[in-house]
Amino acid sequence: MILTFANNNTVDHGVALPNEFMLSLTMQIAGIHKPFQIDVPVKKDTSHTTVYTPGLTKVHDHLALTVNKVTVSPATTLIQITAQNEGSIPDAYLNDQDTPVLEYEFYDDKGNELEFVSALGWVDNNPSPNHYKKVQDYLNGPISESAKYLVVKTLKYKVDANGNSVVDDQGNFVKENIPELEFKIPLQKIPT
């Protein structure tokens, strides 16, 4: 089970958890009047965690994307991405608030998509119409230890000639891959 702590790590202003603590879970179980409680000791262990800081940036259609950090652990893969403008962003990327709407998918080197867990981010609220900056942490399930690289695919929602979102037969929004903003992040451990 993956439990996430709703903490805005992307701007490093969130509350840091201690290295060791007792986690108390209390839940109501149908048919039992007294709440069920379980106490779980938690201890930080980063001995099996590898942090990559590729700092790779790609620019397309005045959008600059940077993969800042990839943190790989046995339980999760955390990818931090910064998106910002470098000029006027085309309407095809914008929502009705005139901000870019981008989605990301993450794959290993064999084409297996990582399971999405959660995302948490921060947007720079500069009021200038030509300023946009968004930093997000994407938490996913684990990537295979044998993976040689991580693929980051950037997608946008497809719109028709009238600017309306296109939906498929199941009513889901159709997404389009932006190959110019795709990353291939090497995951090779550096010998110590």
C-alpha cells in the first residue's frame, strides 16, 4: 500500500516529516461500535533510493519543460517537472483560463506505463499574461530495478476547429502526444 502525505515538496516550504514516528490509523468498521486503531512505527530508509537530477530541458511552441529530479525507490517513482513559457503559448495548449493544460505519462524502457498515484504542484501566480510557471511532483508506482531509462511523454488535450475538446466513444477527452517534448531519462547507477 502506498500512503501519500499531502505536502507541497515542490517548493520546499512544506512540513517535513521526522525520520522516525508512530503513525496511528483510526477507522470505523461497520458493525463495530468502537473505532479500530492500529499503530504503525515508521522509519525513514533511503538506502534503496536513488535520486537522479537530469535537469533536461526541451522547448517547443514556446513551452519549456524541464525534468528536474527523478527519485526511484522500491515502492515509488517520483518525477518533478517544471513547465514555463518562453513567449506566447499557442491556443491549442490553453484551457478556458488561458493556462496550459499538459498531461504526462511515464514508461520504463520496455514500454510499461508506471501506475499513477498522485500529483502535487505549485503555479507561479505572476499576473502577467505572458508569464506561466508550474512545478509538479508526479508520484507513480515503482519502476523495474533493471530499467535502463524512464520515458516522460507530454500530452495535450485535442481540440476541434472550433476550440472544443474532442471526446472519444466512451466520453473521455482525447489526448495528443507531443513528441518534441518527450524525454528519455537514463537510470544508471553511478558506482560508489
